[in-house]
Amino acid sequence: MPGLRVEKILDDPELYLLRVDDDRIRYFEATWDIPEGITYNAYLMKLDDAVVLFDVTKGDYTDLFMEGLRKIIDPREITHIVIHHTEPDHTGALPAVLEANGYKARLIGTSFAKRFLEGFYGERVVENFQTIKDGEEMKIGGKTFRFITVPWLHWPDTMITYVVEERLLFSCDAGGGYGIPKDIDDSDEEVVREYLPHVTKYIVTVIGHYHKYIVQNIAKLKQLGIVTEARMILPGHGLVWRKNPVRIFEHYERVGAGTPTKDKVLVVYDSMYGFVERRMEVIIDELRKHGKKPIVYRFTDKEAPAVSDILGEVPDSEAIVIGASTYEAEIHPRIRYTLYEILDKANYEKPVLIVGAFGWAGVAGKKMETLITRSKFDLVDVVESRGMPRPEDEERLREGVRKLVAWIG
């Protein structure tokens, strides 16, 4: 059952986390399987003559959010609302907050944010909106708020806020992850280890289409000195980072760059009647002979893994092996969809080996070859044959693995 955590993070200035734990969601953006759930984080800061709310929450949880908000502040006392990113999981409750506030609070965000909010919620919501420019600073409650735009992490409206004197970095989706951690911050290493794979999955599925901008924008923040300077990073999803704040952006940077884990090879395939599976058994055996550690996802008549989980394995793989049946003169539909999403969300310069099986005409291998050669991936070999693999087919498969291993170096 969804719940709300209201936690005081700092005493001076008073800073609160309002975290909605959404364990009811199953498909983020109506697409990505997330049985691990997700949190929606908002923050409230009390200053001498100002009360600043950083983002809100998803519309489904407006009543829950308002109940928690009223425990720490009368909504009419809120003077500023910073909108880092207008996607409705962070702004859905905004109309209710403004109504309770009497529409007195000044909204702060990018010009894109103003346009999107008006489209989502109507003109009344943006009647007291102040548009900022990249790098602009504003004095609020005696503190310096610096606003830095980070477009395409993951919408064009996205920005972050740095409270200079307190070295607090409010980063919204940048730095977020799936999952509902049992703690609110990174103080417990076991919690962090369990959480980081959900972060990788989040990065690839949510920001992956724009993953080159992850590296670019983190470089921008590093040049400004605020990544290493920040004493706390406060994202819009998941853990607050205060024990080791820089760690979350380092993780984002590795995923954005596709930095591999040594010897990890991702193996993905379908097998309707065992023909592809027999080929992949040969592939996996040969990979292990060369000291590689295959991570295997298979679509069969008994199992169908979540594509979101597969995508989360791509960034740190050294290489990928994709096996597919020819199905109605096409790539098997499960693999076709998976491959399209890999090419869209996790398109890295990594070597790929293609394996195919067919009954009367080989098509899947050729079509996968075309897709791979048009991507950033490096095609190592295509090994496709009819029916159950013969000894000569098995040797071709093993040779394909040897080529893949040689390519990795």
C-alpha cells in the first residue's frame, strides 16, 4: 500500500523530505516493468522569511501528500515552489498545492517548464511563474539559489537547484532510481548495493535515449565545481545522497558512458522449440571456456523476462549475444521488440554476435544484421542455420564466440 514518509533532513536550515512510496505501480510510464516500485521525492525548506517547496508528487497521491505537507507547514506559508521537471510524477499535485496556498507562491522554472505546466494544468497554474536562465542566481530567504539547466535529463525543461551557502544540490530525475529503499539516504552500504541496480535500470529506461547528455551535463556540473562541492544531493526519486554525494553522479556517468564490467557478456534469445536454445548452450559453454561470465535472458514457452531488466544489463556488459528464431519472415516478436528498445535506449559501441535459426528460410539473422550495422554497436559475426544445429554449425558458433572474445581484447 502506498505510503508517505516525512523526514527532517537538516535542522539549520530546516529541511524536510516528503517521500511517497509507490508500491502499487507496475509499469513506469505505462511501459517499464518495475515490481520494485518507485518513490516520488519532494523537499521543503524553511528559511527566515521564506518557505521553499522543491517539486511535489504524482497526482494519484495528492491527498496523501497534502496531509504530510500540512504536518510541517500551513500551505499558505509557502512562498516559492521550484519546478525542476514538469513530468506529472513530480507535478501532478501542483494544482492542489497552489489552491491550498491561495496561488501566492512564486513558481520558478525554465521557459519550457512554464509552457508544459500551462499545457498540463491550465493558465491559472502559471500566473505567478518566474522564468530562469541557465546559471541565474536568486536570493531567497537570505540564501543564494543557483539554477542550472540540464536539458534532456530527461526532458528539455529539466534543471537543478544549488543552494550555494548550504551546498545542497536538488537534482530531480538526475540522480534518481527505481525502488523503495528501506532507508532515506545512503548511510547503509547494503541498502546502496541493493539500490544501485535499480538506478541503472532507471537510467537506461528513462534517460537512455539521451544517454550522451548524461556525460555532457555531468561534465558541465563538474566544471562548475558543484558535484564535488555538494554536501548533499537530493533527487526526485530514491535515496538522498549525503554520506558520499558524488557517488550517484559517478554511477550515472559510468552508465552514460557504457563503462563495462570485466568479462560480463549479455546473452538474450528466444527459443520456441529448443533450436535456438541448443545453439545458445554452445555459445554459453564457449564463453565460459574463455573466462567470460554470461548473463542470460531467455524468452521461451515458460518464461518471458522484463525488457526493462534486460536494458539495465546493457551498459556495463563487455559484449552482447542475441539469438532469434525466424518468425513469419521476421525476427521473433519478443526479440524484435527487445532489440528495438536496446537500439533506442542503450545504443553503445559494444561488440555484438548474432545467432539465428530457421525452418525453411533464414530471415531473422539478416534483419538483425541490418539493424545492428545501422547502430553504434559493432557487428562481429552472424551465425544462422536451419533446424537443429549440426557439428559444423556448432563449430561456426564457437568460432563466432572466439571472434567476439578477440574483439573485446
